[in-house]
Amino acid sequence: MRRKIVAGNWKMNKTFQEADELINEIIDGLDEANQKNINVVICPPFTYIELCTDYAQESEYSVGAQNVSNNDSGAYTGEVSAKMLHSMGVEYCIIGHSERRKYFKETDHELTQKAELLLKNDILPIFCCGELLPDREASKHFDVVKQQLGNALFGLDPLDFAKLIIAYEPVWAIGTGITATPDQAQEMHAYIRALISDKYGKEIAKNTSILYGGSCNAQNAKELFANADVDGGLIGGACLKATDFLKIIDSF
Ligand code: PGA
């Protein structure tokens, strides 16, 4: 059975005090909420990981990182390794986010390295893919996503691939307030599942969680999550307010 997941990507937001306040508000809400077997993942900046993993011991959420080095260890000033994240209690890590592809020129090859290092250290990668607006306007969105998955992930062996979580995030929907329609999301998620099925077989495809991301919020989450192939969300802006994030979790 594939898991339902709601992950909040805090991106580069919040001071330490604000982070402490936000995580406590989320914890209070989670304690009250009936969680219906939903895996809640909080992805704070590196600086607040310890804060969030400490509180997680007493609450019902997991902690994810927003990035990881594509190197194992050593002289890479400013980088953070998968092994370090694992030692802090991190269980998930976002890779291939469009902001990292765009601003930090993350390549498919680096994403393969990151996925392998994470899996070696028992951290589940949340792999982001999605097309730019011109790609969609030119009806190339399926090809783009196929390439992103094929180039970065389809060299993994089946046992490793089976642990991945995929997040479909059309770039034109991220932070823009323009959400993919439920039909657009379902169509792409079903396509991704079919690609996985072709490559790794029906069983792995059936069990892979595919999340939607891109202006998903407390108002539209229910409609998006109601689709057969949408297994949850990767939430940006709307996860920075506890009430909104909790409402999204409650949208299943
Ligand atoms: P958004 O971001 O919800 O603010 O559109 C989603 C993401 O970047 O993962």
C-alpha cells in the first residue's frame, strides 16, 4: 500500500524563534487532529533540523531536509552530507526542486548521486520533477517529466527505486498562486505511474507515492488529493502558517 504524505517545504524562511513557534503550533494541531495514517513531513532549513527532530520525538511527524550534498564526505565547504542528516534523525530529503535546478544548476547526474547517497544512509528521497510554462504551452510536458525521471532515476535498481517518493511540481504553479487543475494533476500523476510501471513493473508503480506541488493550499488541497493517483502534497507557501498546513493535512 502506498503512503499518503503531506510534506511542508519551509524553503529559506523563518528565524529560529519563528521556526520554534511554527513547529509548536503544528505539533499542537497534529496532537488534536485525527491523522488518518497520513505521513507528515516537515522540511525546515538545515539550521532548524535539530529543533524539529528534537520535538519530533514527542510528536507524529518526520523531518526532511531540503537538499543534500552529492559527495559522501570531506573537503566540500558549506555542504551537508546524507550521513550527517541521518545522524540528526532526518528521514526524508527533497532533491531536484526546480529552484535548485534553476539557481544552483543541479544536474540529472548530481541528482542520481544524491538519491544513491540518501538511500545508502536510510533517507527517503522526495524527487521533484515538472515542466516550465513554455514546455506545457508546447505540449512537451510529458516528454520533460519522462526525461527528468529517466535521466536521474531509472538507472537505480528496483529495490532502491521502490523507496523513492516522487513530487510532480509544474514550475509554472510554484509560488505563483496558479495551481494545476485536478485533471491536469491526475493526468500527469497517472502518466508518471505508467512510466514507473513500464520500467519497474506494476507492483512498484502501484506502491510509489506521487505528491503534487505548486500553489497547493487549504482551499484546493481536497480537490487535488481526491484524485486516484495523487497521494499527497509538497507544500511551499501554505506550510508557513500552521492553520493552513493543518487544514491541508486534514484535506484527505
Ligand atoms: P508553493 O511551493 O506551494 O509555494 O507553490 C511548492 C514547492 O516549491 O514545493
